[in-house]
Amino acid sequence: MPKLKLNKTNIDKKVAEARQQARANDVLYWDTNGFGLRVTPTGRAVFICQGRIAGTTTDVRLTIGTYSEALTPDKARHQADIYRHQFEQGLDPRRVKAQQRAEQVTLGDVAREYLSRDKLKDSTAKWIGYYVDKVFADWKDKPVTEITGPMVVQRHREITKHGVKGRRPPRCARQRQQRDGRTLRSLLNFANRQYRKADGSPLMPFLATDVMADHWNEEGDRTERYIPFDKVGAVWNMLHAERAKINHRTPCRPPM
């Protein structure tokens, strides 16, 4: 593949040649350090970068962008240098970009993706929608990576004392804590499964909801247990079934 110093003069010349010759295939021109240019038969010039990620045996070729007034050779060369340094660090620039996008995913984005699954019951989807739109309304447009443990603790204390807009404070603080924490934890866990860092590790090494394990006894008695409202019927039926088993159980024979 031909070598070429990638500057405005040389690129404009190669673009003009491509348009005049009407070649059948793209032509690649290489500068230095894996920085190159792909010129199509129509004269479109695209900056590229090629390199090998440290610790691997396969070269990776990346598209930087189309040559234009906005993307000059100097700007493209600078981006190629960034990619080259990432190669040397053993990072795949494509994963780095994916991580950067993932770090901007908001709680609302995660909720919409979570709710788009077909497995969810209508009642579950309704509860999640309520918590995202009411309990965590001011976090809806916040990246999930910016939700911290202290924020979660403070929100729980606010709800325990003042309730959620449109509803009175909960009679059982711990029950509210469980519901709020369970919903938020489900969404954050889902985000961790769907999005990863450039090195493949979870987007959030520690979930913001983990901090609540140290705040169980702030309100009420830890030993209290409450049956969720939507589970009362199932528990009632189970108790009746167990009672029926006891009533029909064969009496034990006395020892001989």
C-alpha cells in the first residue's frame, strides 16, 4: 500500500485523481504510526487508524472520520495518536467508546430498556414506572454512574419523614426502604449486566444501594416482617393448604 504524507495538499490531489480515473476499488495511503487514508472511487477520503492491541495478535482498523473542513489532517492525526496510546495500554478503542456511551446512560434510559422486556408482569412494570417517575423523579435524567450511596441514604430518609409527593409517609419505614431499594437495585443490576467498561468489568463495581445494608435499624425494628400487599392472597392460600395437609395427616402409631 502506498505511503503518503497526509496533509491538505496531498489529500486534495489524491481525491482529484480518484474522481478523474474512476477506479473500481478503494485505495489506502499510509502516513506513520498506523495513521492512514482511504480514498473511494468517488473521491471520498476517510481517515483511518490501524494498530495491534498489546497482548493480542490481531490488528484492529478503526475509522476516524471523513476528510472535511471540520476534520482536518491535524485533527485526525491527533485522534489516531489517542487510539495508538490505547493500543499500547492493551485497550480496544471500540470498547472505550462503548464505555463512554454507557457512562452517560441515565436511570430513565435503563428503566425504559428494562420495561421493554416481554417477561415483566403488568403489575411489576407499573411499580417500576411509579418509582422512576415519582420516588426517583429527579434522578431520571441522571447517569446511573452518578447515583451514589449517600444519595440513596438521603432519599430514604426524606421519604421516611415526608413521604412521596401525593402519598403520606409510609407506616413502616423498613417496608418502604425494602421496596425503594429493591426497585433501584434491580435497575442498577440490569445496567451492570447490559453495559461494561473497556476492560470488560462491570460499569459500577459497587451499587449505590449496597450502602443501605448499614442503615437497616435507623427506623423501626429490624426483626419486623411484612407481607407485600400483592402477595397476601398467595400466602393466605398457602396457609390453608398447609392446614389441610395437617388435618389429613395419618396419626403416628404409639411405640410398641
